[in-house]
Amino acid sequence: MADAVVIAYRQWRLERRMFWRNPTAAFFSFVLPLLFLFLFGAIFSNDQETLDVIVPGILGLSVMSTTFSALAMNITFLREEGVLKRIHGTPMPPVSYLAGVAANAVSNAAFQVVIVVLAGRLFFGIGWPKDWLELAVFAVVGVATLAALGVAFSHVIPNFDAAPAYTNIVFLPVIFISGVFYDVDTAPQFLTDIARVLPLTHVIDGFSAAMVSGAALSDHVGDLAVVAAWGAFGAIFAVRGFSWESRRS
Amino acid sequence: MSASAPAILVRDLHKAYGDHEAVRGIDFEVATGEVFGLLGPNGAGKTTTVEILEGYRSRSGGIVSVLGHDPGQRARALRERVGIVLQSTGMYRHITPREALAHFARIYPRPRDVEEVIRISGLVEKADAYVRTLSGGQRRRLDLALALVGDPELIFLDEPTTGFDPAARRNAWEVIRSLQELGKTILLTTHYLDEAQALCDRVAIVKDGRILAEGAPGELGAASTRYRVAWRGPEGEMQSRELEDPTALLHQLTSAALARGESLQDLSVTRPSLEDVYLELTAEEPEEALRG
């Protein structure tokens, strides 16, 4: 067990090192949320009410793109390249490998949280988060859930050429419906109903409570439960359905 | 497990993919310390057989034992004792061979020294270059290095020198021979006959999911009852014939040459080589060859 944890830690360290060596991936992960923040900040600079919705929304978008989208694409790539097959031929415990890879995505998400919180404080008049614990709880549960769903979703993607299309056909509608750019409660009823089922909506609700309104964690247990349910679903499919080889071979 | 137990034992192995039977009843054993080659054309079932032994595929029937384990159970204890060079695998792009070897070495209980593995696999100059900048042959050397870094007792090599230039091939052969001297057991697949001849203690010729012949590379040809006679004819062209008893033909050739007052050039009488046996056994049916 201790051994499996040590191997997972080494895998995570390797993933970190490789992440920084691939400038395109690093650039996208950090510049995209900043770009969104500054664009919306410029558009709504006099509208604090809208900024209060958008800043936690952008944080939700950033977390989803560095966990769900990045993992779905990376796992598909590594599977097609045969890296996963090679790893499967070594004594590497599968759980250690998956934990190391997921921890890498979690690290990126942690950076995003820091960037958005700082930007909210410095440029968008949101101030420091009202409830740090609540922010941490939603960040941890949200990131773990979206990471598990990303790995699980990679099983659906037939090959790497199709990966961006498959990932975006989920990512783009979800970020719009989940209220990244507007308050979900002001949307038409059918969209609100869909949004209430999706995990990202509840992650953003939690971020919003922690960063802006200061609503207590106890008022958002329902949100947490929905996210955790998706997380359990994602984790089961990520592990049970995990395939180390591409279907082509 | 007794000392005489084979490193690999395969009995009546079958593997079907849907309606297609890729392996149709294969039997062989590989003794500890032996280099055993599976030789055959593409699609013969070599890789399927090896991937069952490596634990990548399930079997449809038969018995398989690798170092006393059923590879289908995927025990970590077995994978710690086995090194694998797959026919094609990828590696992370933004990592150097030295880093990759150090990373994978730590998964094994008793790894080899990383610097030593870099040296014997011929990666000294590229040890600190990113994998994405390596040539195909250099990546193949890294594949071999990664298979050796755990200091395995048993090594699977699936077409290990495909894409190598002649010098790199010789070097890989030296590495494989040095592994043999260390007492490692090696299961090799190849479609290069000279490779099988140079490296293997025993080979099995595989076609259509069955073993057609098995034995030491030198004996496979010698077991044949036929001789091959080759000579240079009066017009200067090479001729050859295969027959059970060459006495009459040789008499005919020598007397004809004497009658012409010439010497007989480039005369040879040989047993069929491994190559001849291989080509004969793996030849396509005539009508198939025409269609193909």
C-alpha cells in the first residue's frame, strides 16, 4: 500500500515535469482562463452584479477544462500512442498510475483556483473569498469529480483524431448551460432543469457561495451531494472501463 | 517449482477473435536460459501468442505457464520478473531516455543500474535528448533498454530489430547474446531468418496459427533428406536442383565439364538451409499466390 502511494507520487512528479515542458498545453491551461477573465472584465467593468456571476463561472470553466477536457484528450492520446500498453506491461499498479495522472490534473486546477481568486480580488471587486473552507471543499470535490469523468469519458472516444470533437461537444454545451456566463436561475425553465442535473452547475454554485455571497456550506450540502454522486459514477466507469490499448490494434 | 521446470510452457493454445482463429493449437516449451524464436510471416499468430504469454490477451483455450504463473492473472510478482519489447509502443515525448529509465527502474524491486543500461543499449549520446527527437531506431533501443531496466529473468522481444540499420542490428544482437550469457530466458519473434539463425537455440516456424516445424536452426534444414546442388552452367548462369540422391547429377555435371575441357565453376552441394525450409513451409498455396 505504502509502495503504491510512493509510485503514484513519482508518477505525479513525472507528469508535472512533462507538463511544463510542453509549452502549448501549459499556455492553454493558464492563459485561457486569464483571457476570459480579462475579456469579460473589460465588457462588464461597470456591472458588479454580472462580474459576481462571471468570476466564479470562469473558475468552473477553468477547472473543467484542465480536468475533464485535458484528461479525456491525454488519456486518448497515450492510449493510441501505446504508452498505456507499455505501462501495463510493467509492475506499475494501475491505481498508482491513475492516481498520479489525476493528481497532475488536480495540480493544474489548484493553480487555476489561485489565479482566479487573485484576479477576483485585484481586478474584479469581489474581494477575498468569504469562506475559504467552502471554496476548498468545492474545489476538491469538483476537481476530483471532473477528473474522474474525464478519464471515464476517454473510453467513449474512438481515436485521438476524434478527441477534440468528442470533448468539445460535451464541454461547450455544459459550460453554457451550467451558467458560466449568466445566472442559471434567469434562464428558460427547460435549461434550468438540465443545468440542475449537471455537476458543473453545482460546482459553480459552491464557488459563488464561497467567493461572493458567503452563503454557508451547510446551505449547499445538496450541491455537494449532486457533485459527489457524479464523482462516484465517474470513478466507477474510469476504473472499471479503463482500457490500456486502443481499439484499432 | 523445480529447477528443471520450463520458463515457458504452452499446451494446445487457442485464440479466436470472433470467427477468426488466430492461434489453432500451439504447443512449445522454453527452458530456463534458452533463446527461443517464433518465426513466421505476418499474420501467422506470433504476436497473438506472445501477447497471451505477456498477459495482454486472454486465451480461448489451452494451458499457459510463464515462470510458474498463469499470465492471464496479471500478477505483479510475475511482471517484476519479465521484460517486454512490444512490436510497437509509444513513449512520452517530453522526457529523456535517462529520465524514463530512472522512472521505470523504480517500479521494480531489483533494477539494473540506469547508466549501465544506457551504455549497453547504445543510448549514451541520446540519453538526455527528448524522446520526440529520437529516430525510429533510437526509440527501438529505448524500448529494449526499458525492457532490461528491471533486470528481468525472462525477456519477450517482438520483432526487436525491425527498422534498424545493419550496424544497430549487430549491436542489438550483441546485447541479446550478452543477456543469454547472463542466463536470461528469451522468447523472440522475428521474420528475419538470419536473426533467428544467429540468436536462437531453437526456433518454431509458425503459419496460420500452427507450428509447422520446430528445432535448432541448423538442424531444421539438416533434418531434410534432400540435397541442393548448385553450379554455374556453360553460359555463365547459376543453376540449381534439389534431389534425394545427387550422385548421378554430379557425375553428369563433372563429365560434361571434362568433355568440354572446362572446370566446373561455383559448384556446391548443401543441405537445405533454414531459409529453404522456411520458404517451403510458409509458401502460399499456388492459387492464393496468383490471387494475391
